[in-house]
Amino acid sequence: MPRMKILNTVEQEAFESPPVFNSVQRKQYFDFPLALRHLASSLHTPSHQLCFLLSSAYFKATKRFFAPEDFRPRDIEYVAAQLNFSEKNFDFADYSDRTRQRHQPLILKFYGYRAFDHQMRHFLVEEIASMIRSQLKPKLILLRCVDVLIREKVEVPSYFRLSELILNATNSRKKDLATVIERTLAEDTRTLLDTLLIQQIPIDGTAPGKTTAYKLTLMKKLSQSTKPSKVKERVADLNLVEDLYHRLGPVLDALALNHEGIAYHANSVIKSEVFQLARRDDEDRYLHLIAFIAHQYYRLQDNLVDVLIASLQSYQNSALREHKDQCYARREQRNPSLAALLGYLDETLLRTLTTIRSITDDNQLNDAEKVEGIRTLLNTHETSVSNDGVNLATLKRDLASELSEDDYYRILEARSVRIQNRISPIIKAMTFQGEPGSRELLTAIQCFKDKDGAVDKTAPLEFLKPVEREAVTDRGKFRVSLYKALLFLHIQNGVKSGTLNLQHSYKYRPLDDYLIERGRWSRDKELLLERAGLQALANPRTVLDNLDEALHAQYLTTNRNILDGKNSFITFGQKGAFSLTTPTQEESEAEPLQNFFPERHYVPLLEVLATVNRYSSFLDEFQHWQQRHHRGRPSPKTFYAGLIGIGCTIGSRKMARISHSINESELEHTINWYFSVDTTHAANDQVLRLIDRLELPNISCRSSDRLHTSSDGQKFEVRAESQRQLLVQILRQRPRGECLQLY
């Protein structure tokens, strides 16, 4: 069986060799404590003393021991100078393996570490098995093993021993899964899985041709379209996959694959050709097909819920825009009536009231004359609101309508039929579960499914708000379309808020499913906190008390500085109000950066990628999807061609034709097996870490606690009709010779 190649030749050599120190690091690690110098001085020969101190420094830096022939010459000269030794005073041949074995326990004891013994090997095997169940890449497993050993204060063994442990654990996991498949998979289920690897029989009943697609191939791709016809096709696929998933339920339970394991095996199926799957061993092939069915079952539900959220958000936004437009139009029509009303109040009513006040304040008139004068004034100025162009009844009705939501609900009702064609099939096919607060909504969903969407006035209304309930049952009439629209919107809000979730999903599971299991947390809380380095946060009350004391002490310090006049940036007014001033920054003259950039204005994209990779090594993050049994790694130029071909929407085939010495099959193989969402994000993170280490991006930062960001080029899945599809339609419809400019 071929050995797993975790690190390439350069990485393996770097792992097995002593670190390369710069001048600052050399001063740091070769500054030996007095106790360690006393141990070295007790040794017999200068070569023993020198090798002992070098081994101590290398262990302090890497927690590993190295052979004397691998010691760095500059480090030897540096330590020899400290000991006042000349090159003639020591010989590495004198430092035998047995002597090294005697010295290593002394170094381990001095630094408080233990040797990598059988007990620690058993502990590390369990850690590796846990990481393999999560389908971590072998290189990441190796690095985490080193972190675990350092955390447990244990010597780091050689690369060969660690890779052997990882390989054995991987083989053991593979054998266990194959044994479960062989024991639990019935013969009829095997036959059912084998039918996925045969070609689809055409509708006319003729024999499949060379270009006829396989059943498995037809199940790989998922559409992102929100068209009703495409949604119904995916609902039909979900019903088909759901039947297969439930038939494979006992096998999946016995396999106990987590979501990472299911995604790993399923993506191997998606990336493989049918003939590559057929060549696998029976148990291995069935394992991949079972994981693929579970994966598609989860993905289809996530896909349909994404369509539900996106379609309803668009539906709600369009309804709000139409309602806003209606309000603006009604407001323009109402402005003349409001102007007439204000004129009536100003010219007639207020003038009449002013005259009445003057009559009541006239002391020369008795009460009877005042009443008679007021009555005469009212008879003189008695006018109707309609004569002055004011229709108070209409104006009042318009204002009441604007303050209510009746118009908005009418818009939802009018647009409901169109959204039902997209959402109703999804609701009927999905099985929602929820938190205790969503019980009424779950009852309404179940009623909708039981009646196949044909709801009536007996439908549950408890999940609706009082104003929504009143709108649905307006004047004793049950508005079915409005009820469905509000039901859909409540489902959307429930999914987005987390009160509604799915059992079989990647993205919409209950929150507790993403957390550490409650039983494991209660059992292994201290161990988990120790692994995460969070022992200091184990008791939240203690943490909060310490933070409160630190905050109070800082308040006292700040107030004391203000009272003592040490803080010149705060001033107080006469009434006790304070004001703060920001210190001005001194202007500094900087040399222009033009001399540091190339004289040519255009830099090839290939040169940009190669330069960035030279300093960030982002290409190392593009790892093969399968952990084992894959051929040699493609050349960097193939990765660059793939990045440019996909990033610039050139395509792999055209990119291979226009590129020099790029093989098309190798390029497609690289894109298929090395490019994924996870590897792309990891490569982007490497570039971002390089940017964070540079000084130039921090020049324009005005504040150290604020981050100035820009797009990092990450791509995310499109939920609705993509802009690219719209662009293709525009290009096809434009007249020949017409120019199209995009922004």
C-alpha cells in the first residue's frame, strides 16, 4: 500500500532540519540560563558541551531533537564563541547516539517536557482518529498533532513517526467503514445503488448511446434558478432522493458519518467520472454513493430554502415599493384638498374666531348684545366646507387608509398567486422543526401540507399578528391568497431567525447541532477548555468580577488624572458640561513612492500572482480533495492558468489553448480536484495574512482600532438568476455592432 505523502520534499526537509535563525533569534535562543550552563559544564568533552547546548536551543525553539550532522554551521560558531572553543576542540563523531540519548532526558526535564512514550502515543492516536472523522487534510492533522504535543509538553517525534500514525489511523477508519458497509448493506440496496452507475434510458425506449448521461451524472448539478419550473424539478429530485435516503437510513446510522465526512465522500463522487467510481472496491464504492445521496438530500433542502428566502425577500421588497409608490401618488392627489383646508382654516375659521374674541372683550356691549353679535357673525360667515373646495370626509378617509395597512395587504394579496407557484411546492416538500415558540407556525405549516395548499377559513390563525388576523378575516370573508402570503413570510422570518430549522441540512440545522454536544460538554468541559487554552475563562462570574474591578480601577485613574489637571484634552464649562478635544497630528513630509514602482504601467497578471505566491505561498493551500491515492502535484503555472481562467471567466479550455505549454486535461484535472470553496478561502486568507504583515496598508489607518478593508475576491454561491445570465441575454438581443459598456 503506498505511503501517504503529507509534506512535499522541501517541507519534509524543513521539518526534519534544525530551524534557521536570524541574528535576533540567535541571541534569543542561545541565551542559556545559568542552570543549563552548569549542566553543560559538567560534561567531559567540549564536543559534548557544545552539542548539549545546541540541542537545548533547538529544542527550545521546535520542541524536537536533531542529529549533530544537521546542526547549522553559524549556530555552531556562535555557541563555540560563547564557550571560548575553537574548531579544533570538538569533533561530532565523539557525540554518539548513546550520548545523545543520555542528554535528551536532561534537556526534557529542564524545560518541563516529557518524552514521546507509549502512553502519549495512545493519546495522540485518539486525537488523530477524531480529526480523521472530521475529514481534516493530512497536512493539517500533522500540524495539529505538533500543537497537541506542545500543549501537553511532550517532545515532538520525527516526521516519519507522525505520518505513520496518521496513515495507520486513516487505514483503520477506512477498514471500519468498509466492515460496516459489508455487514449492514442489504443485497437489494446494493442493486439500487448500482443502478446509479448505468446510463439513463431515453424516453423513446432506444438503447443508450455514447452521449447518454448516467443517472448519477444527472443528480450532481443543482440549479440556482428561482423559476417555478426549475423549482418543481428540484422538488421532484428531493422526493426521489428522500426515498433513497430513508432506505439507506439504517446504514447511515451504523456508519455514524458526521457532516464533514458525508461532504468529503460525496464531493469525491461529484468530482469523479463514472468509470473512476466503478473501479473502486465494492464497499468503498457503496460508501461513496451512500454519502453522495445523503449529501444531495441535505444540499437540495438547503437549495430550496435559499430559493424560499430569496423569492420571498424579492416579493416583499416589490410589495413595499408598490405600496410606497401608491402612498406618494395619493399624497399628490391629496395636496389640493389639504391646501384648501388650510386656506379655509386661515381665512375663514381663524378670522371668525378673532372677531368673536373682540366681541366678547368689548365692555360697551351687554351679554345679550354680545350673543346677538356672535349669532349675526356666524350667520354671515356660515359656509360649507364643500363650497370652499374642502371635502373633509374624503380627506379623512384617505388619511385613515394611509395610517392603516389595508393597501399593503391588498398588494400582498394581488401578488400572492405568482409567489405561490414558487413557494407552495417547497413548503409541501420540506419537513420543518422549530423551537417551542414556533408551535403555532408549525401547526399552520402542517395544516397547509395536509390540505395540499387548499386552505380555507378553518386554517389556524394563531401565528398571525392581531392586525394581520383582522386583515385576513376582513368583514367575515376569509382572504385565502393573503393568508398564504402571510404564512410564507412568517416561515421566511422563522428560518432567518432560527426558530424554524431543518433536521437534514448543512445550513439550517438547530443551533445546538453546531455546538459541542451537551453530554460531552458536561463530561469533558475541563479537557475542552484546556485544549482551547481557555482555562482562565472557566468560571464566568470570576471573569466578570475581574473585568469589573479592572474597569473600576481604570475609571478611578482617568478621573484622578482629570482632577489633577494631567488630562489637557478635557475642559469643563460653567454649568459642569465637559468637552473633549482631539490632539492634532503633526504633518510629516514623505518621499514619493514613484521610484519604488516599475516604470511600465502594465504588469502581467501572471507576474502579479507569482510575486504574491512567492511571499505568501497561497498555492500551498490548494490541496487535492482526496487524502490519498492521487498523482503528483501540478506545476505552479497550471494553478496560475486555472486562477486566471476562472477568475477572468475565460474558461479552462480556452485558457489551455491560448497558454503556452499548458495541457488541457491537466488544467481541467487541477480545477476539478484542487479548486474548491474551502481551498479558495484558505488561499485568500494566506494573502490577507501577508497584507496584515505589511506596513504600507497601515499608513492610511487613522485609528488602530478601525480596519480599512476592501474586497478580497472571494466568491459566494448565487441564490437567484445571476447577472451573468442577464448579461448573456442582453448581448444576444443587442443589434450587431452596438457597443455595450458595463459599470
